[in-house]
Amino acid sequence: MQSKAQLEDLIAKVREALDAAVPATTPPLLVKVAPDLTDDDIKDIADIAKGPMVDGLIATNTTIDRPDNLKSIFKAETGGLSGQPLMAPSTKILSDLYSASGGTVPLIGVGGIASGADAYAKIRAGASLVQLYSAMVYEGPALPGRICRDLAKLLKRDGFTSVKEAVGADHR
């Protein structure tokens, strides 16, 4: 579904449906991509996202990859892997999408975020926003507050007065 032609077709149909359903208040169209992308996929997705049909990208969804360092007895199961093992590969894809889009496409960083440092890594790689889920399952509803407090300290440490200033900092 992430080949250029298929993605363009899917996005065109979704955009048409959104515009027809609620033309006065069309919600943003965000496309969530997998971490299992080639360099050509990244370029194609960034090119599509720079156009008028997409409002932003969510990087990334779950992976089909199974890193050798997984310890769970369930490591051989098929399906999407999420959580901490996704942090590094999803951050790399996020960074690559930021570069490929010239920093012009809003990016939401997802995958393996469990701390303020994790959120900060996504932001510095190019995320304007971050999303978490798996860590909430394990750490509970106090996690977002802890992440925000830690993130604020990291921003201050590095001389940033806002998240916006830090977005894409690793590319400068």
C-alpha cells in the first residue's frame, strides 16, 4: 500500500470522501507509514506529502521486522511489533522523511516513546508532535506528565524555549 501509485490512489479517494462528507470542516488527512521502507519509498512518500492532498505524516506504524535482541517467548509471532524495539528504526524513518521533505511536512513521531528523552529524540529528528501508546499500557496514565516534565528540562538544557524551536534540530 505504500508504493507511490497505490498511495496516491488511496489518498485521492480518502481526500474525496473527506471533502464530500464534511466540506466545511474537513479534518486533517494524516498518513501513517511503516518503518519497513526503502529509500525510494521514503522519497516517494515525502513527495506525495509535500502536495496538497496530505496534511502530514505519522512515522511510524508497527514493524514486521523481528530484531535479534528480542527476548520475549512471543518474539517469533507474526504481526506488527510495537513499543521499545521500534524506537530506533522509527526514529530513523522519521529523520529520513524530514530530510526528504525538506522539513516542510508536519510529522508525528511514533514508536517506542517511553520517556522525555525518547520524545525529545523524535522531535530533534523532525517530529512536530509525538504519539505514544504501548508505554501507556505498561506505565499507566501518569506517563504523559512525566514525559512532558522531562522534555521541558531537556529543551531548557539545550537552550530551546519551545518544542517548535527543537523540531529538526539534528538536521541543522
